[in-house]
Amino acid sequence: MGLFDRLRGDDAGRVVFLGIDGVPLDLVEDHPDVFENLTDIAETGTGGRLESIVPPESSACWPSLTTGVNPGETGVYGFQDREVDSYETYVPLGRHVKATRLWDRVTDAGRDATVLNVPVTFPPSTRVQRMVSGFLSPDLEAAASDESVRETLDGFDYRIDVNAKLGHDDDKTAFIENAHATLDARYEAFSHYLAEDDWDLFFGVFMSTDRVNHFLFGDYVNDGEYKEEFLEFYRTLDDYLGEIRDALDDDTTLIVASDHGFTELTHEVNCNQFLADEGWLSYEDDDHDSLADVDDETRAYSLIPGRFYLNLEGREPNGVVPEDEYEETREELIEDLESLTGPDGRQVCRRIVKGETVFDGDHDGIAPDLVVIPADGFDLKSGFGGKEAVFTEGPRNGMHKFENSLLYATEPDLDLTDANLFDVTPTVLDLMDVDVDAEFDGESLLG
């Protein structure tokens, strides 16, 4: 038995879920010496590939992972979404997630849930045992569900996120130090509340992994200046995962999972500039920086990441594409996107997904008509400020990847064949013996 032994007499299953945002399976499998604990978990329990969702972006992924349903039901499609019947956009927060979250189902079943640092959960829920909102929270004071939690985390020098601005510097030393400090504080906070042993579900996310990947993944791939620092960061993360695993009792299942994979980034692709160059998009005047600035001749526009919308009559306020020409126009846009090649001659679009094939639900009114899954190396941007070129370079050298997320669990009876993010919520509920009357897009992986 571990340090966090079960103190209460309830025999129902308990689960500790630890998210490691953006960690690719290949990274772990290629470095068993760095990931000794995850490798051991795979050997004694379960480990393997977890398919992400369309689009593979954290703001869309975490709501789907924590509800078991697609963005058509969650209502969150990315870091920027469009209001229905409007060209106004907003940044989705926790209150915009329309589907029921995993921890609310656990709470409704009379069990206790501690939820720490999950992206897209601001403002924090006061229904659950305790919560600290994650990415997109303004600060710890606003992110904590109550004063006791806030004071406790203050004592650990807890931060919501890494200071990503430090990653823009040529010298990454300060960024790496900040990433380690954020990781260390997160582990201390997780360990503190795990030791309270008053929860049935513990759900926490390490977000600093995503930040390190964005700014150091290219160094890792190309044996660059910060490759060893990159691997050392992950060695520390794996040590922390091992410490937590060793402290849990035999009746608690540990699940470690990422929401998407990662790959090297070589070129940013300014999608709205491409649409403007090809005659799909134009603006009311030269002073433009938002979707609301497009003019009445615009036939298509893009929102991050790689979401494309036709300016459709009856759906967009000033739509110009007739409904009876929808399919014809969409096929024309697909052809143009398929013709887009990068400076190295490679095709940018690895896969173009039609919206109705992946989005379905009560909140699919703002679903994109197309989503592009880019080839490795291309990061699809969708600003409206206007760029001089379709292809540019930025400070990041790593980007999200659809195919390469992961799941490791101490439970040996999980079947990861064709597993995806939608399966996580029903699996956790199954492990906890929580029955719910709900339809999920995934199913339990427990055999």
C-alpha cells in the first residue's frame, strides 16, 4: 500500500488522471531511459496510442476528453470561436462548454472530485470538492474555487502556466528555468492534495509539457542547442509520475494521457492571407484585424487551427454563397487547399475533413465546413491582420500533431485498439463504478 491509502470504507474504484498536455507517444517509446516510469507502467499495465480529435488543439481537446463527446456537443472548437448569427468571435472558457464534465457526473453520483489545472475550466466550479482552473485563467486568485485552496497553492508558488513569452528569446535559459519551476510547483500541489486522501477522482493536468514542446521540440528533433535540456525536463516529469504512482494504493487506478501529439514546426501558414490571395476573402478597408472586418464579397474565411468556413447565406449574417451552391463551392475550396504547397514544395494539407463527418450535436451551428490536418512542419494560423506572405516563421519550433497522443494506465485490462479521446470519460466512469444515463462518442476501454 502507498502513502495515500484509502482511509474511508468505500470499496468503489478510485482514479487518478494525470494529463501531460501535448506529449507524443513516439517521444516516450523512443526514450525508455528518460521515461523509466511510464515504460514500466506500460509493461505492467497498459500503454499505447490515443487518437486525438479534429481539430487537435487543447481548447477543443480537453472539453471533449472530459465529456466524452465531440465539439458539436461541447460547443468548443478551438481557441477562438464565432458567435451564432454573427461575425463576432470570443475565446471559449469553461462556461462555454455545454456538455456535462466528468467530475460533475462523479459529483452527481455522490463521489468527491478534486480537479486541478485542466484547460478550459475557468471560472472554477464550486460544485466539486475543490478546483483550480487551468489555461486561460487570469490568475490564481480567480482560478481557485475557495480561499483555502488559494492559500494552500500560494504556499507552493503555484503558477497557472509557464511564461511562454520567455520562449520567444533566443536564449531559452530563463524559459527552461520557468518551465521547471512551474512543473515543480504543480507536482507539489498535486502531491499535497493526493495525500489528503479525501477524493474519489483526482484529475490534474501538467500543461508545461505543451509549452516546452512548442519552443524546444525542434531542438530535440534536430540535435539542437537545447536537446539535453528538453530531455532533462521530461526525465523530471517522469520521476514525478513515478513518485505519484508509487504512493497510490493498489485499489486506485492511475491514468496518464495526452490530448494531442507533437511534431517539428518549420513554417507558419497564414490561412486568411492565402484565402485573400486566391480571391476568397477581402476586407471592408485597409484597417482590419478581426472577422468582423470582412466585406460582403468574402466567400470563405478561416479560424485557428485550420478551420475553414464558407460565408453562407442564411448562416452568416452577410453570407454570399447560396445554399444551393454550397457543395460546389466547398469542393472548389478543397481543390484550392489541396494545391497549397510550402516553400519546400510539400503539400500543406495532409487531410481535409468535412465538418459534418466529425461534428454532430446541439451546438454544431458554429461548426466549420472544413478542417485541415496539416502535414508535419506546418502550423495553420488564422489572423485577420493581414500578412505580406502566406508562409512565415515565428519563435516556436514545435506544433500539435493529430495522430500521436498517448495513454498509460496501471490497469492492465484496458484495450487501446483504436482508442481516442472520447473513450477517456466513459473509461474513468467504468473504473469508478459510476453508472450514468448518457450517450458518449466513445466507449469504455475496460475489458
